Amino acid sequence: MLVSALQIAGAAWEAGRMDLQFKPLDLPADEPAVVEFLSTNEWPFHAEPHLSSDTAAQVRVESDDITSFWICEGVTTVGLLRIMDLDDLEAGSPLFDLRVAEAHRGRRIGRRSVTWLTDYLFTTYPALHRIEATTRDDNVAMQSVFAHCGYRLEGRFVEAWTNADGSRSDALSYAILRHENYLPTNKSLG
């Protein structure tokens, strides 16, 4: 797929207006900030869209098989990225939880974050063969992020996602393989 001059110009403009940094959490010092971030934003495409402080404090952000990063733009925290299932990389694949603060959604932070995450995982873990991701079928923004970042739709699990109100949604499964990550189309717009 050829990258058009418009896409190249758009990528340069986007990169110039948003400089994201991915900073590892500093625990236990960051625990109050994690609780505040999770409990003061709404997460409409997660199982629990409204987290109380107590529930947010129970979200695992660090363990032997989980690592997490703040997504920052300058001094402003715009998101949280959790990477899970890191204990079985040779036979399995990690999953991730991307949360962008309400005030910063719609600014392509998801694209930049998934691009960074994919490069980070394949660079940091040489034995890693694939990365998996799941989203609800009504989360069109995340589906667009996956498509843009080269992730392939691998399956639809009908009514497999239980929502907070007891209703059910289809879950969509995406993945990318190591050798697919380095195709030029995956790096065109970050």
C-alpha cells in the first residue's frame, strides 16, 4: 500500500502537535494517582464504566505478569496503559488495557499508544510472537485504532462481553504477529 503525500503531511502535523511519553508507574508512590485517574473518568467500553475509589484501588497495575505506564503529554497525564499476561510470552500472548482520559479522547492518543506498545513489546521481549487485544463490537474508535496499527480482526465472540447493566455485547478479538509489525503500512501515521 502506497502512502500518499497527504498521509505523510498528516503524520508530520500529528507528530508535531502531540509529543507523548510513556512513563513506568512508580509504585507505591503512584497508587493514589492511579486511583484518582481511574475513578474520575468514565470508561464506557469497559465492564465497569464508573469505578469507585475502592474499586479503582483493586485494579492491578503491577505484578510479576503486569506492568503499567502513564501516557503523558508534557506534564499532563492523558492515559494509562496496562500490559498483562507477561509471564507466558513464549507460548502465549500479552493483552493490554488502554485507558485515555475523557478530556483527551478523539486526539489519536490511542493510535500513538498502540503503536508504541506494539514496538515496545516486540523490542523488549525477543521471544514474543504475537500480541492480542479484545474490544466490544460497539467500540468503533478502538476498532479503528487496531486497523490503523496493523492488528487483524481474528474473531467475534457473540454476546461474550457482560456489561455493567447486565446486557451483553459481542467481543472482537484482534492480534498482530511480530513479522507483521514491521510492515511499512503499520508505521505511516503513528
